Amino acid sequence: MPRALVNGIDLAWERDGEGERLLFLHGSGSTMAQNSFLRRPFEDAFDVLTLDHRATGASQVPDGPFTMADCAADVLGLADLAGWDRFRLVGVSFGGMVAQEVAVTAPHRIDRLALLCTSAGGAGGSSYPLHEGPPPPHVVDTRFTPEWLAEHRRDRVLVDLAAKRMEGKGYDVIRGEALQLEARRHHDAFDRLPAIACPTLVACGAYDGMAPVANGEAIASQVPDAEVRTYEGGHLFAVQDPAAVPDIIGWLAGSSV
């Protein structure tokens, strides 16, 4: 796994695939390895660059707090390292928050932007406060009542897998995730979203209680060239709705600005 000192942090990163340049940013507390199954279809269509966000996975855990702006600077620094002056950008959940920061900080560098199951913060609404603890099933998907889960074994498995992510973690992993969640807690890009200067897709899960459709619609209301698409599922719609990822990839493959 390649590593590089970027923005003062030792970052782990990967690059795979061929085609147009795409930066892929994953969600809270997850790693490149954990997201490989979701990223693989994008690598079949694009030249994909990704990283373990600071404080997670194989990347360095800083000694103290950091901000979402620091995470965005990591992404832009990695793009510089790769020699990418312009690129497409997709962010999932926490990665979508970082992607917003990247897009408002360096709008001239983004060709197309896809924001999945995420929120802008502030007046645009915030995602579920993970710093207060893991979300109950009905937040991951508003259909996930005990009765519904009893009838839908596949989705029960998704919830169980999400819960198991909290098991068997060492001190550094727990500390890193706490630092990341503290940065996430203060995310607020809403008033700055009009600076985004590229076509933007806001993708939402119809039953997402963590980043509700209303939050996605609020993002789109602030971005000059944005559209909202809603998929069948909750916060995990990218794996619940088989049409979602191919549709998002097709949109990202559209002409550059």
C-alpha cells in the first residue's frame, strides 16, 4: 500500500483502474479495505484515487483535533501528488462532507461531483450525531423496525455487519475515529455551497434516517447546477439498490465542464 506525507500527515492511499480521473472518498470510521467492494465498480470505469482519511485505517492518527478543512487539504494534497489538476469527485457519507469542503475550497479543480447519503450541516441539516454513539437500526433505514427486519433477513445482515465494526478495536483505532467524529460534528458547508462550479449529483436513500432526503435537497438548493436522485434504500442504498451505483457511475462519466 503506497504512503506519502501529505499536509503534514502520513497518508495511506491507493490508485486503480483506467479512464477519467476520479477521487473516491469513503465514510466515517471505514477504510479503503472495507470499501473495496463498493469502489470496485468505479475502478472498472475510471482511474480511481482513494485514501484512508487521516486518523483512520493505515493513515496516521494525529496527536490532537483536526477540522474538515484539514481533511479537504489532505485530499487536494494527494491530488497534487498524483499530478491531477482536475478530476471527478465522489464522496460517501463523511466522504461527502469532505467532498463538499474540497469543492468549495477548489471549485476550479472539480469536473463533476457526486455526493452520496450526506449532509451540508448548518441550515442545511446535519447527519445523525455519531459522536453520541452508534445509530439504532431505524436511523440507518427508517424501515428497520424489529418487525420489518424479521421479514427481511438480508437487511438484518447489513445491520449486524455495521454493528460488528465496533468490535475488537484497539486504542489507536478508537482514538482516531473519535477525532474524526469530532471533526464531523462541526461540519457546516451550507452557506458556502454556491461556490461549487461543476455539475453536482446529490444521491439519497429514500429511507435514510441518518442523512435524510431533505438534507440532500437542501444541498441541491444551494448548488447552481445540481440535481437530486433518490434510490431504494436507507443510508446503505448503494448496496441495497442494484440500480444505484451503475446510475451514479453513468452520471459521473458525463462530459466535463
